[in-house]
Amino acid sequence: MADDGSTYIHGTDPDEQRRLGLMNTILNAASLRELRLLGGEKILELGSGLGQFARLMARTAGAGGRVVGIERSVAQRAEAVRQAREDGEETLVEFRAGDALALSLGDGERGTFDIAHTRFLLEHVQRPLEVVRAMVRAVCPG
């Protein structure tokens, strides 16, 4: 991935990972309520980090749903996979390497997601509007 000047302002050491995990735990229930998932949604999450919210959305979307988590940080993605495995949820979310500023979706994926979500990402990128536009292109019309 090219260096676009984006900077991850949080650390990835174990203490910082615990702090970020706790912050997610505090916010996840309220965030999920606001999404009003009905079940079966296809969800794209950019900057999925530790994957806690992605897994919560996947549990809520249920068997007919699908969640793809895009994360640029190798350390964050590895920890997300480790936590999912530890909780017996490694099949709930497809965690992919990727960059929100150069969003690469597979053949036939663009325009197919019901929801594109991000949280705690836009403050880290140089061009947040570009990320939002990529999210809009990822979802179904309407």
C-alpha cells in the first residue's frame, strides 16, 4: 500500500489494544442499536481494527448476513483474527487486508453491501471524504 500520509494515532502495544478493546465494549451496544439491523444484511466495515464490532454486527445479521472487515494494520488484523478464534467466531467475519483510501473489493462486490460502516477511522486519514465516497460506492443503490 502506498504511503498517503495517513497516520494511525493509536499504538498497537498490548496496553493500548486493551484500552481500545474496552472503548469498543462501552460503545458497541449503543452503536448496534443505531444501525437497526434486521438480519441478513451484507455489511462492509472499513477500519475494522480488533474486529469486536464487526463480529457483533455479524452475530446480529445472522446466518443470512455477511460481514467483511477491511483493516490496513497487520497487527490489528492479526489480533482481530486471534480474538475471533479464541471466542469460537473465526467464521463470522471475513477480515481482509486493505486500505480505505484504495478500497479493493472483489469482482461483483461493489454496490452489493447493504451497509458500509466505519468508526474511529476518518480521523486517521488525509482524505476522509474520499473514504466516504468509497463507502457510498460499496453499498446498493437506495
